[in-house]
Amino acid sequence: MGFIEILLVLVIVTDLALLGASRINSCIRFAAAQGILLGVLTLVSGAEGHTLRGIALAIVSAGVKGVLFPALMTRAIREARVRREIEPVVGYTTSVLVGVASLAVSLWISSRLPLVRPAASTLVVPTAFTTILVGLFLILSRKKALNQVTGYLVLENGIYSFGVALVEAPFLVELGVLLDVFVAVFVMGITIFHINRTFDRIDTDLLSSLKD
Amino acid sequence: MEQVLLGLAALVLSGLAALVLQRAAKLAALVATGGAVLGSAIALVPVLRALTGGEAPSLHAAWSVPYGSLSLELDALSALFAGIVLVLSPLAWIQGVGRLVALEGKRSLGPPLFFQNLLAASMVLVVIARNGVLFLLAWEVMFTASFFLVTFHDDDESVRDAGWTYLVATHLGTAFLFGLFVLLGAGSQSFDFDRLAAAPHTPVATGLAFVFALVGFGTKAGFVPLHSWLPGAYPAAPHHVTAVLSGAMSKMGIYGIARFLTLLGPPPAWWGWVLVGVGLTSGLFGIISALAQKDLKRFLGFSSIENVGVVALGLGVGVIGQATGHPVVAVMGHGGALLHVINHAMMKGLLFLSAGSIADATGTREMEKQGGLLKRMPRTGSAFLVGAVAISALPPLNGFASELLIYLGAAREATLGSTSTAVHGLAVIGALALMGGLAAAAFTRVSGAILLGEPRTDAVGRASEPSLLAGAPIFVLAAACLALGLGAQVVLEAIAPALSLVRASLGFATGPLAYVVVASCALLLLVALLATLRLALLSGRRVEAAGTWDCGYVRPTARIQYTASSFAQPLVELFSGALRTRRSTVLPAGIFPKEASHATETPDALTEEVYRPVFTAIRSALVRLHGLQGGRLQVYVLYIALTLLFLLIFQL
């Protein structure tokens, strides 16, 4: 097992940890760790790894996902003065089981998925899919807007890892995705602020009272 | 053709100008109506030339839309219908100016003025379009314009309901038109009409196309059972708009059927049977329902259903004539049908416009509340009477001429020798006779209730003649009804090119009409003679006037008058099975009864008994889908995630 596999397994572990975490702060920390892991992954995988571009991409992505976003979100929690529990729709144990199930589905998908060129490791595709599915599941199963932001981040991490490890990562595309995520987090931060101000809580299910 | 397009441009541009100028309501109304009159006059010149057998101008240009092309042609059939639009709509818009300007400050007048002109222009485009895509486009513009006119008084809930029904019914009908064009145009590179006609079709495909055309166009024309939008939409629209909806727009449905009868090639006999069946149901159902109505415009709406039924009967006779190879029968049937289209446009326009003036003057459309209007509004009242006589198909007015032609065609058909044509012809004659009798009863009832007797409310008692501007179009249409009646022979000869049949057999149709003209003139002379005699007898004698329905009571009240409902009661009882009239009665009780009342209401039986249950069932089935839209963000994301996952796994 090479260094790259160890990194990928660690990414999966952070996925499962995110599903099992019961406090918002730990969620944010796991997401940050995942972001840094992906930055390292950029460095060690593929031809892109050792060029100046690759190094710059790794540093920028690790910096934004590992430092900037967590800082923003921690600040948002402080400002909004919300309860630190997550209040999931689906319980923690069930969530972890769903995570394992999505890992199984990802392994099956990756065995069937035709690839244009071989990946850096056989684990890359399953990891990417698991991360994407876990991100989606986090968005689905957590009520608090902040958790949905972390879910969105995880989702993006999945896409990113797919791109870095598989495609001859076009620098501009990666930067574009990063910018997307940045704007999304920014907008969500504003939304969280407004939901909080309107409802005194940041549970998104309160938004259903806005439907016609 | 350029001249027609110039006229249409004038219509649309003046409508747009009215939209811009809507702050100054009077100016906007002047510009839009002036533009309508001018545009119609410009377009009417080539239309009349084409109608009377001149060269049919046409225009072809490429269009980037798939299957589309800008193909226009103004042949005699198109010209006949375009002529109706271009004559009736400016008259109606002139009558409506005062009505709209009176609403200044309460409503913005730009949209109705714009949509009026757009409606007229789109109807002309419908009849000159020679490409399926262009036709459907014009058809939809026509619907949209009329929809916004129908829902003009959208603060009234019943108007919104009527608009909704109109929307749904029209789109169901238009879906069949799409089917029609796809069916005929399949395998062809474009939906140009001449290609649709030239392409070889199996008898099954042609038959299916005929049924699609009948359903799609029949919805607009108001054939039973596709009429359910009509009794709601006609009363909802402003009065002068209803005149155009009934007089011109419902004729677009007839145009479509007539056009496709020419495109689909020689018709088989069963089309004639279907058309007669449709005409029979529409005619009888329409006039029986009309008998039970109390709302003046709703009544006229049901009468329109009866009249498109008459047209369908005529077309049915014509088709049988074509199918069995008897051009005389064909020319009488089709000729009668087309003549009735023109006649009905004029007389229904006249009736709706005068009914509109009456409703404006009295503030109500309820005929049970009116009365004695012939004394208070002699000119409008007489015009209404002229329309009533015309639509009851009595000589010397125009309704008689066209129905007589259909009678003659059916009679000739019945005597052709074969059993099936005999049954067919006799069915048409019987239906026409029954419809004519019932129509006469219905219009006697209405005219009696609103024009004769004493006013039943104070507002009706204070009613007075409308302004000259609102009165003139009514007068013009009344004169047109008389002229079309006396000149039926000339008119039929003029529209003969529209029949696209051998001119040789036209003599059989125009011959009887010549007698009609002579008889009508004799009748008019007789009436004049009797009137002179009456004047002579009364001169030099004292003429006393007393209250109507005075009956020797000391203090009579207007409420003891015979009402419209009482007049119709025996007939309504007779047809109660089809009408489903709702009654609510409180009988007098005790020695000194305090209260007693009796009320009847007759909604459209088919809508209540068939469409409402069906649509309610559809609604309750679809309501379950509301659960999908729970308003929860997470659930929405779940839908997206599941869809993406499904697509991914599905592709593997």
C-alpha cells in the first residue's frame, strides 16, 4: 500500500467521522482535515504533482478548505450563537451505516465505470464517489444550515479528488471550482445570518413555511 | 396581399400605440379604434376582390422555424371569413369605445384596446395562413388576445373561473390541431397546406385527420359536447367583445373545418353523418338550454351553439352531396352553411351589440329584471327585434335565406332514392324544423321579457338610448341583416368561388332564393300596407295609452307580469331530462303565509354532469403529487441526488 492509498483511506475515514460527529465544531474540523488531505493528495498523485502549478493548486486548495472556510464557519457559529449540537434527521449510527453502504455502492460503480485513462490508484474512484455521496447525505440529513455548508464542502471535495487523481487536472477548472465553492460558502453564510435573524434559529426546515 | 398585410400592420401598430398612450384614455381609444377602422378598410379592398372571384393573391417566404414557412394566400374561402372579421370587428370596437372610456381611472385601457386590434389581426392571419406552424401561431395569438379580453373584468371571481375554463378547453382543442398537423405532415419536410394535401394518405389517416379537425376546430366553434367554455366566456367578456367572439372568432372553427374539407380530398359519406350528428346535438342542445337561461348574454351564447349546429348540418348535407356525387345537393348544403356563417356573424353581432347597449343602460343582464325597453330605447329595441326575427329564420331577414338553402339541399337529398340519404336528409329537415320552432319561441320569450311590458326595476325604468357612436354600429348591422336577406341571391353568387364547386349547378341554389326575395318584398309591402291602413283608421280618433298588464287592478305592480321563466316553463318541463334545472321552492304555509319563493337555475348540463365530475376526479388524483412539493430543502436535494444516482447507474 503506497502513500497515496493511505491518504485515500484517511479521506474515507474523515467521511465516516463526519457522519458520526455530533458537534458542529468537530464537523468543521473533520471537513478542514479532509481539505488538507486533498491538498497533499494533489502533491503526491499524477503528473501534475511536482510542477509549480500543481504545488500552487495544492497550497491554495488546502489553504482555502483547511483554514479559510473553517475559520469563516467557526466565526458564523460564534456570531449566530446557535446550539452546538447537530440535531440530525437521521441518527449518527444510521448515518455511519449509510456511509458504509455508499462506500459499497461506490466500489460497485467504480468496478463498472469505464475510465479514459488509468487512475493513480484503484481506490481513487471509490473514494471520490463515497465522498460525493456522503456530502449529499450530509446535506439531506442535517437540519442546520451550517451542516449543510459542510455537506456542500464535502461534496465538492469528492469532485475535486476525482478531478485531481484522474483527469489531467486543468488548473483553471480547479480554480473555477474553488471559486464556486467560495462564493457558495459566502452566500450560505449570508443566508445563515438571515435565517437566524428571521427565525432565531438556523434550522432549514423552517424555510418550508415560506412555500406557497 | 401586401395590402392585406398593410391593413394588419395598421391594426397591430395602432394597438401598440394605444398601449403607449394609455395614460390619455380618450386619445388611446381614438388611435386604436381609428387604426382598426383604417386597417380593416385597407385590408377589406383586396379581400372583397378575392371573394368575388378575382385572382387569389399569395405570398411565400422562407422561415427558419422547423416545418414552417411564411406562406399566405387569400382565396375566396379565406376572403369570406376575413371579410366577416374585417366588417364586424371595427363596428364592435366603435361600439365599445364609450364603454371602455367610461372605465377611465378604474382600469388601464391600453391592454383591452391593444388586444382588440390584435384579435382582429390574428383572426385574419388565421384564415390567410397556408402553413401549419404559421397557422398554429396565429391560432394561439388569437386565443391569447381573446383570453385577455374575456378576463378583462378579472376582479369578478366568475370571470376568472370562466377564463380558466376557456384556457383549459382551448388548449385541449389546440392539442388536437397539433395532432392533426403532425398526422398529415409526417414524412413531409414542411407543414405547408398544399404539401399536406398532396401527400398520399391512407383512408384511416384521413379519417383520423377529419376527427382531429372536428374536435380541434369544433372546440373553438362551440360544438356540443366541446362547448363547455362558451356559456361562461361569452357573458364574462365586455359586451362588444362578445359580439366579435361569437360573430367572428367562433367562425374560425368553422373555417378550419371547411378548409380541411377542401384539403383532405373527396370526403367519404360517414363524414356527412358525423357532421349531421354534431349539428343535430349542438343545435338542439343549444336552443333548449337557451330557453332556460335568464342571463341575456348567456342566452345568446347558447343560441350561438345552436347556430354553429345549423352550419354543421349544412356542411353535413354538402359532404353527403359530394360523397354521393350530387353537386346540386353539395352546393346547396355548403352554400347554405357558408351563407349562414355570414348571416349569423351579422345577426349575432347585432344581437350582442344591442344586448350590450341594453345591459349598459339598465345595469343588468338579467332579463327577468328588465321590461318595457321598447318605449325607453326604441332604436336599440327595434334593432334587437330585427336581430331576433333574423335569427329565428323568419323572412324577410337573412337567417331565413340560409336555412332555406339547407332545407332545400336536405329535401333534394332525401329524394335521391337511396335509403341512407333519405334518412340523412329527413333527419336534417326534422332537426332544422324543431330548432327553428324552438328558436322562435326562445327569441319571442326574450324580446317579450325585455322589450315589452313594464320595467321591473327603477334602474330599467330610467334607461335611455345610448350615444350616437354606440348606436350607429347597431344600425349598420341591422341594415346588413335586411340587405343580406333581400340580396341573398346576389350574395350567394358572389361567394360561389368559395364553394370551389362547379358554378353550373349554382342555378339550382340561386333559383329558389330569387323567389324568396320576391316573397320577402311582398311581405314587406304587406306590412307597410297594414301599417298605413292602421294609421288611416286611427287618424281623427282619440288614442288612449294605459299601463301594460293593467288588467283592471287598482294598484298593479310590475311584478305581476308574465316573466321569461313563466313563458319558457312548459318547454323547459318538456326537456327537463336534458336541462337538469335546479329548483328551490318555499311553499306558502299556514293561513297567513309569511313567505314563499321559487327560484330556478339552469347551469350547462353537460358541464355539470360530465366535465365537472371528470375534472374533479383528475384533480383529486393529482393532488397526491402535492406531497412531492413539501417545501423542505433536504427533500428537494434528495430528488436531485436520487435522479443523478439513477442516471449514473442506469448508464453503467
